[in-house]
Amino acid sequence: MNQALIEGISMGLLLSAMIGPVFFTLIQNSIENGFRHTFVLALGILSSDLIYVVITFFGVSLLAQNPYFEVILGYIGGAVLVGFGISAFFKRNKGRLSSGGLTIPKARKTTGFMKGFGINGINPFVMLFWISIAGLVNLKQDFKKTDIVLYYFGILFTVFSIDLLKAYIAKQLKSFVTPGLMKKLNIVVAIVLVFFGLRLIKFAWERQVLMS
């Protein structure tokens, strides 16, 4: 197997092991709306990653490394995550018990795609990760164009596959889900999203203080 592909897969495994707002959103969405809807949500996450790959690799990373850009993205991203968190906290499950599980009205797939795209895309730490990857690739002077493509493919494919695996496992646990458990899960997701949102706002504020 190509060495660049192996390195990309390894980096993808490392990224997938990080627990953040995307992880909890995947689990919650899979239990509530099923695997197909979560597949679309994962496509949204993948699409935002692809955009960051293009931006960072083709030189616009100079803009992304601008501290003012990080501050603005941090404030906006933090506000969006807090908004998602508040929405999840007050969300009511309009479902009924059926064969040991919870029947929940299906959400629109377009909404799932935009949610995955948004939660992943507005996170400055995701942007910083891809900037570091672009820098790492530039340092690998022995990498040919094919190696670079395989390296990025290894990362993206691994992350996407593991996201789907997380969603599939969560879907299998749906039969054990009760309305009470779903309500608690919504609260956990809400707290996690608000926490990461406030952390992003704190990150942006600290960057702003350092620049002033």
C-alpha cells in the first residue's frame, strides 16, 4: 500500500478519535432520524472538510492564518454552536413508543446536510487542523502530486467511514431508546454544543485581547 495513503489513514484515525460537537451530533441524529439521514449529515461534514482542504492547500491559507479571521470565525462559530445547543435543549420529542423504541417524525435530509456542514464548517479548530495538514504536506518534499492526493484521500475517507460507523452503531442501539433517555441525550448534546460554543467565543476573545 502507498506510504502516503497509510499516513493519511493514520491521520484520519487520529482526527476521528477526537470527541467534539460533531461526534455528539452524529450519535443524536442517528438515534432520532436513522442511518440514512445521518449519512447525509456526514456528507455535509465531508463537504465542509473538502472546502477547507481546497482553501488551505491552494494558498488562501494566508487569509485563514490572519488572526482577525480567526477571531471573527471564533465569535460566529461560537454563537452558532450555542444556538444549536439552546435549540437542542428545548427540543421536544413528538414521538411514541413502538416495539421498544421511539418513533420520531423524519427530518428533512437537506436540513441534516446543512447541519453537518455548519457545525463542522464554523469550527476554527477544524480550520486550524487543515492548515497544519497543508503545512505538513508542504514539508514533505518527496511527495508527488499522486502522493498528496492519496494522503488527503486517506484522511477524508477514514474520517467519513468512521463517522458512518459511529452512526451505524448508534442506530443499532435505537431499540433500547426510550423517550426519557432521548430527552436526557438531547440535554447532553445541548450542554456539549453550548460548552464548545462558549469555548470558541473564549478562544476568539483571548485572540482579540492578544492583538489589542
